[in-house]
Amino acid sequence: MTDPTTGKAPQTTPFRTFSVDGESRTDTTHRVQIVESITPIAGRSFIDIGACDGYEARALAVRGASRVVALEGKQVHWEQAVRAAEALGIPNHQAILGDLREIERYDLGSFDCVCCFGVLYHMSNPFNVLKRLAHVTEDLLLLETHIAPEPWTEAELLPKHQGALLHGTRTLYLDGARFEGRICIHRGEHAVSKGSLDENWTFWLTASSLAKALTRAGFSILEWHHELDAQTPDTIDKRGRELGLGYANTKILVVAKIDPARRQPITPGTVSSDAAGTMPPRIQETLLDRLYFNAARVRRRLRL
Ligand SMILES: C[S@@+](CC[C@H](N)C(=O)[O-])C[C@H]1O[C@@H](n2cnc3c(N)ncnc32)[C@H](O)[C@@H]1O
């Protein structure tokens, strides 16, 4: 991931510097202003899911959250989060090394606000993950993720997605329920990448399937920002553009509220090609996919 303000790779120091309104800041981020426009931060508890080096969690802690947990699955990023939090001296902050796909194992309790930024699309079973997140959400889920692009937006995709997303919308059964989406192939080295912990492919739900997954997991959708249009509040529009929310690159931001009575039981996730759960999904790159992948690689090299 690059710093959205500079387009460069993040610093190797434990802190990230963000240019927010022309000022270099390490205590706030572009997303904090989005979070603030949706919910107060001071006095509320937050968990940052897939926190990476924890910059978002630190910014929330510095802004007076009652408790912030940064949950990260990779040692290398988690260590950075721990070091940076120690250097800042923030007692309301805790960095946990753990797999979000089994979040209940860590006995973290529940949080006023669950922040799930840039990680749901790294899951092969996003429905199962949302069901689990419902159990740690007291009030709000803020979800930023990719959705499967409509076929007609193919040409607008970022080159990195053109190579990674397999052609065509697929139907998969997640925990026995039918969902539509696109398969994304993960080629990086798991241990050090900012991608999936160990999955070689993941499932990007279509917009309607994501809405179905959220609703069935027990959430009600309060806000949905995709195309940043006249209806999008100013803060989200401004910061969202800096963060790359918007149609061409397939990102969305959803605000959802939990209905505790609709939480689903936590079960091991299943992913299959049939409702009975007996046929494993067939993940196969076609010639066309290889062609897209190689073309995207060449374009990246030539910086086209
Ligand atoms: C693309 S980064 C997003 C980081 C940050 N939330 C942001 O939006 O800038 C995804 C992060 O999720 C972590 N991650 C991926 N799968 C995970 C899992 N199963 N459990 C915990 N963390 C995971 C990755 O290691 C990575 O740090």
C-alpha cells in the first residue's frame, strides 16, 4: 500500500506521516476524519481489524478513544505496531497478533466501533468473517473494501487488479448461502505482504452480495459510499478521493449498525460450488486471465 498523499511506499520507521490539509501529521490520518464524521472517537472503544502497522489504531487512541485494539495477523506488521505504540506511550492501545478469521479465540470483548479497512477482500469467505465481526460489534461497523467490478467497468480497473481478478462473475456458496463475486488471485509472498495471511485466492463479493452478507450477518446498512457523488458527505468525498474510494478502483465504504438479535452462530466457514457444500470451488486461470495478467505486468513495467 502506498501513502495516498505522496504515492510512495510507507516509511520504514514505525510511524507514518500523513499530509492532512497541508500539514504533516503522525497523530491523525485521512480515515480518522472519516471516522469522526460518522461517530465520536473520544470515550468510545474501537478495534482495527487487519491493522497492519497500526497507524489507524494509534491515531484513534491519541484522539481519546477509551480502548483501541489493533488486530494484525502478520508478525512483521504487528511488531511495528507494538514498537510504535510503545514509543508513543498510549495506555488505551493494545496490539494483538491474531487471525481475524477466528477472532473469538482472543477473547477481546466487544467494541463500540469495528473498523475493517482494506482487509475483507483478502478473505475467501468474507461472509463467515462478517458473521464473526458481528459478535465483537456493539454498535457500528465501518467497512472499507473492494467489491467485484461490473464487467463493463473492466477497462477502468487499476492494472494491478486486471492481472489479479479472474474474468467473469462467479457463484460460490459461503457457509451454504449463495453469493456472487470475482475470484482474486494472490501471488505475493504471504509472510511479508500486506495481503492475505495464507490464502492463494480470495472472493470479492458483488455489491448486492456484500449487502446480502452484511444483512445476514446481523448488520443494517446505514450508509454506502461507492461513486463519490453529490450525496456523499464532504469529509468522505474529500478524504475518500485521497484514499481512492470510488468506482474505477472498486472500493466502497459502508457504515453498518449491528442488531444483536440477528447475530448468527459462529461456525467453521465452508466455501463450495454447490449448496450442499460437497464440491470445492474450481479456481482455474484461463488463457484470457493469463493474457490480462501478462499485459498488466508489462504495462506496470513500462509505467503505462
Ligand atoms: C491491505 S492491508 C490493510 C491495512 C490497513 N487496515 C489499511 O487499510 O491501511 C491488510 C492487512 O490485513 C492483514 N491480514 C490479512 N489477513 C489477515 C488475517 N486473517 N488476520 C489478521 N490480519 C490479516 C495483513 O497482514 C495486512 O496488514
